[in-house]
Amino acid sequence: MQRLSTASRTARAVTVGAALLSAGAALVTAGATSAGAATDSRHHVDYVALGDSYASAPMVPGQVDPTCLRSDNNYPSLVARSKSARLTDVTCSGATTANMASVQGAVPAQFEALNRGTDLVTVTVGGNDIGFSTILGTCAHVTAADPAGAPCRAYFTASGTDAVTGSIEQAAPKVAKVLRGIHRRAPHARVVVVGYPDLFPEDGVGCTSAKVPLAAGDFSYLRDKEKELNKMLARQAHRNGAQYVDTYKPTIGHDLCQPVANRWIETFAPETPAAPVHPNAAGESAMAGAVQRGLARHF
């Protein structure tokens, strides 16, 4: 009887142990299934990119929108890939602040991409509002009159006030209006104003040539005007509930006067695929890096 009782207890223990193992396996399986379901239902960041050619990256491979000259290696695309975000990229070359809320030729208003589910918005805008391309064209045109001087500065300050500074001041309320418009349409989104990268030598020493037809004294003038533009953008961001990302400091030393291998901003006659006086692929990557660092605490 004792032997039978012991055998019975042993058999019962084995049975209980097997049951526990089976239950444990079931729990592990259930846990794995739940974890998988949680991963599958994980929230993805809905990211909308707004802005002009410094965001769309004209001529930078690969071009995915021939109307807006938009690259799939522009800074919004690089940021989206780094964050595994769902990107709606409506950046468009030539866009002004007005084109955020109204059509740009046949291109819909960029604000149409926004909605209450948008989590992140980046915007680079303002350069076309001050007519920066026209300013550069004028500067190149007057260079021949005084290549060693500063004929561009003389031209824009001939009235006794600086016309470029005036244009930047006039653009400020337009940028503010854009930011308020974003908040209305995407009230839960983090809004990031992305500034313009360093186009001209920080030390003001120029590189006058056929590829960079600017007078020696105008490099520092144009550098200072770009800094004024970026300061205005930063100020409007802070006043209107947005974050400002500085892409100028991280790109110092990679301006249009640098050798090809070290150049992130192309000359008036690009040697690397990009629009004149615009970021090339390396420049867009540097801008993306600045945005990623700015977002590191939030996404």
C-alpha cells in the first residue's frame, strides 16, 4: 500500500508539473501575442512637411514631384525615415507664406495636408517672401560695377534704409499668420520652424568667380541678411507656440565657397545635383540631422 501510495503521489506530481508547464507555455504564448498586438497597434507619428525649395530640395536625387521639384532625400524624408513616421510632404519650390493657405498655380494649398490627427509639422518658409532669389540675381548683376567693393549693399541701402531688412520685417507677420494657421488646423501637433542653412562664408571672406558672381564686400552683407531672416523666424516661432531649429550653425564651414567635397550649398553653377545656391544632398542631410536632434526629446 505504501508503495502504491508513493507511486500515486509521484504520478500526481508529474501530472501537476505537466499542467503547470502547459499553463506557463500558454501564458508565454498569450504574452507574446499581446506584445505583438501592442507592437502592431503602436502609434506612428503623422508628420506633415510644409515649405519652400530649401525643404523640397530641387534637383537633389531622387526627384519625385516634377511640379514642386521635390526630392525623396530632402530633410523631411530623412527625418521621417529616422522616426518611422508617416510623412505627407507637400513642400514646393517657390512657395511663399501665402501658399500655405492658398494655391500655388495648380498646386493645392499646403495647409490641406493638415488635420486634427497630425502629430508633427515642420515648415521652412520666408525666403521667397523677401524675394531672396531676386536679391541674389540683383547682387550678381551689379557685381561687375565694383567687384572688389559692395555694390549689392550699396544698391539695397541707397534710400538710406536697408530694403532687404525692410522685407524681412514685412515678412514677420506673414510667418506668424502661418504658424497660427497650422495650430488651428493641427491643434495637437508639435510645430517646428526650420531655419535656413549657412549659405555664405561665416568669416565674410568671399570667393568671387564665374560660379559665384558676387562682389568681395557683398558676401558679409548677404551673410548678415540671412542671419536677420533666421532671427526673425526664430522670434516668430517662439512667439507663436512653435519650436525653432537652427540649421545655420551646424552648416557653418560648408557654404557655397567651399571645395566641392566639403560643400553643402551649391554655387550659382552647381557641380553636384541641386538648385543654384541651395542645399545639395549633404546639405539636406545636415538639415535633417539638426531637426532630428531638435526632436530627440519629443519623438
